[in-house]
Amino acid sequence: MSEQQRTTASPVRVAIAGLGAIGQSLAKSLAAGAVPGVQLVAVSAKNHDKAKTFVKTLDHEVPVLTIESLEPMADVVVECAPAALLSDIVTPFLTAGKQAIVLSVGALLFNEHLRDVAKAHGGTIVVPTGALLGLDAVIAAAEGKINSVRMVTRKPPAGLKGAPHLEAHNISVDGLTEPLKVFEGNARDAARGFPANLNVVVALALAGVGPDDTRLEIWADPTVVRNTHTIHVDSDSASFNMTIENIPSENPKTGRIVSQSVVALLRKMGAALRVGT
């Protein structure tokens, strides 16, 4: 298909479910035409009044709909809502044979039926790189034998406040003057204990050795101002260490780069040249 054909074809219609920091940033980019051939057509949010006020600020206004009303409007849904809503948001799209871009990656571990729905109806669940790095290398290494995958996450204490794991274990991150390790375990337990914080480790686990064998440490660290993830991978094809320091968005639990990762993914989906595995 020529460049002219790609640009004159029907646009890919995208709906966004969730208008937190990531959803709003993504909506602004798509409404401004950041990705040629991709059109923002609808959004959904818990607070419809706030959402309606927000969409008036976009380059082109789109309707604010209920979750149930999104699927007929769009070809792709971007889920960036609370993890508990994952199944409600993506199931209609998967059942219709469409694509669902999932940011609440940790919730996939507790909604395994979604893969069956996608397989049965020809739908696709897409996990963007998000706030991580090196997923291409991990995916390639997984074609051979990966011996171990370990990640160490350090976040400013405010970015971890309210996590179920902290509350369940009476761990306070208030007033810290030095780093405190608040969790050590596998990716599955991290997804359960930090549903708004550690989608990155589940993405890493899905790319590599799975959630039960991907190890993780989480530190509440008052000496850092960025969400920092360090990954250590040992395999029969390569051993590598990677560190990324993400600038937090307006929501300290998430990084600015997450919405940019979704924009890059949407751009890659329609590109004539695609770089990366």
C-alpha cells in the first residue's frame, strides 16, 4: 500500500476508556492529529461531567459515552482505567474481533478468560511497552532459554501510597528519610498488591518467563524524584542490565512516557516501516 493509499484509507477509530493523567494526555495527542490515519472518536470516564468539560478543551470535541457504548463507535479501545474495569471495557471489543490496548496489564493475570475470548472471536489484546524498556530483548531471549529475570523498582513514597499491599501489612511510607523495601516477591503477587503501580513488571513477565518466575523488589525511596526500574536478565543468548528513570505524570503512580508509548504503538500499527520486534 502506498503512502497516499494509507493516508486516504478510512481512519482507525480509537476510543479511550479512562481519563486520568494517561488518558487525558493520550486524548490531547490523538485529537491534535499526532498519528495520521488515527482518529479519536469517543471517550469514557467515571465522572461524565468532568469528562465533558475536558473534551471541550480538545482540538476536536468527541462524545463522552458509557463503557457499554464504546464498541460500536471504534475499531480500537485504549484501556487506561482502574484495573477492576478491565474486563468490562475490553470484552465487547474482543468479542467483535477488534483490538484492545491494555494499560492495566496486571489485571490480565486475574482475567485470564480474556485471552480465550480474543482467540474465540479473532480479537487482539495489545500490551504497549509503557514505562519499561528492553521488552524486545526479553521477547527475543525467550525464544531460547531465560535463566532469570529480576527487577528492582524505586519510587518516591507518594507514588506508592494507598497500595493494597502497604495497607494490608500496615506499612507506612510517610516521612521516610531513607529508602524502605516494601515488597519482595514475584510479579503475580506484585500485581495483586500494587495494581496501580506495577503494570511494568507484569509486562516484563509476559514477555519473558511468566509472572511466577519474574522476581521483583519495590522500594519507597525519598531520595529519588523519578520512577526508576532496573532489570537484570540472564539467558542462553545474552545477559543484560537496563535502567529507566521515568518522569512522573500528574499522577505520581504513572510516568509521562506511558501515553507516548501508546501513541508510538498506534503509529507503528499503520506504518510502512516498523522498527523493533
